[in-house]
Amino acid sequence: MGKIKVAIIGVGNCASSFVQGIHKYVELPEDTVVPGIMHNRIGDYRIEDIEVVAAFDIDQNKVGKDVSEAIFTEPNNTLKFAEVPHMGVTVERGMTHDGIGKYVSHLVKKSPHSTADISGILKDRGVDVVINYLPVGSEMATKWYVEQILEARCAMINCIPVFIAREDYWGARFEERGVPIVGDDIKSQLGATITHRVLTRLFEDRGVKILNTYQLNFGGNTDFLNLLERERTVSKRISKTSAVTSQMTNGIDPDNIHVGP
């Protein structure tokens, strides 16, 4: 089997974990159990078959750097758990639109470079899958990138709660192009939402009726700065709330549940 050529949109903390993970767990024996990795192999593909060939960002401190360096550039603060060698993949200037929230504008300064030819790069490098790691609330930017992805006929994994995969309009567009779309949003490996889900399921299984429940999210990275901007978090709260209520047999009054910052 050939490599799975991947492009990353948004070289932030999640991208850092992803790239580090590829290098840390490369060539794992199939019978090795690693916490957090559900499958060492999917079909004929293994972790070592994932190859990052393109990356896009707007931060002046990241654009122009090799991905191996950009993932450790501030304001990223992901724990360094793997050595990442020089990858020979330069971070290209992406599209801004609504990608910078007001609470991170003092940390992220836009690169003066012009926006790269995104669809052209995806085509030229034979990208198979594009992973969207844009900040929470990047509604316009995500939809702009989706058009580039469709133009290049790439698959997409949408890791943020801008609803693309769940919408019939976008699903039909991807189906028409003959490529898959997966999403929307991702959970932390072990965070508040998955814990809330498990507790909710436990109460249901033990015959306890949940009358009220709430979840408060705290963190120390730019994602949580964006969560302070309420108008950027509407879809995020919907995503998190749905993850919890999906475990309830009889549902709950919307006024009796709060999930978010």
C-alpha cells in the first residue's frame, strides 16, 4: 500500500500532538497496546503510512518554518513527548477570515505573506486527506477551506465544531466529488466531555434519572481563550451537549443542562 498523504490546516496544539504521535508510534508491532490509540492498523494501513506533505497557518511565527519546528512554536504549549526530525514540509500562508478570535489576537499576529494557492498545493502534492484543526468558531474560514478541498478532490477530517459532515448540503458536495468527509469535532483523549458521557451512561444503566447536569471546561491554551468569546462557541456547545444527551434514554430539558465554559 502507498502512503496516506495528509495536509494540516492550523498548526496548533492538536496538530502538534498529531505529528508527534506519528513519529512516536511509528512501526508499532500490531499486537502492541498503546493507551489512546484504538487501532494500530486500519485495513492495510498502519501509523507509519501517514505522511504529512502540506500544512497551512496564518501566524507570522509559524509561516515559512518547517512543520517540525512550527509545532513547537508559541503560542503552542503542547507537551513535547516525541522528537520530530526535519520533515522538509514548510508551513504555507493560509486564509484568515474569522480564524483569529479577539482573545487570542494579542498572541497571534497575521503573517504578511499572501495566501497560498491552497487547492493548487493540495493537487500538486497529491494530498489524500486534509485535516482541519482551525480554532473554535472559524466558521467562514472552514467553509472557505472546504471549497479548496472539494476543488482538489481530497477527503476531509473536520476536527472542529463547524458543522460540515452532518449537513446534507456539504455531504452531497463531497459525495458528488467522490471523496469522504468525516466529522464534526473531536474529543480530548481524556477530557471533561468523555467523562461526562461515561457518568451519564452509568447513571442511566443504574436507573438514576438525571434532572440537572452541568459541565464547566477549564484549560490553558488558545482553544480556551476562544471559548471565552461566546459568539464563537455556539456550535461547540451544541457539539458537547449532544455528546452527553446522546447517552440519555429520555433526554433532558435544555434549561437543565449546561456544557461548556
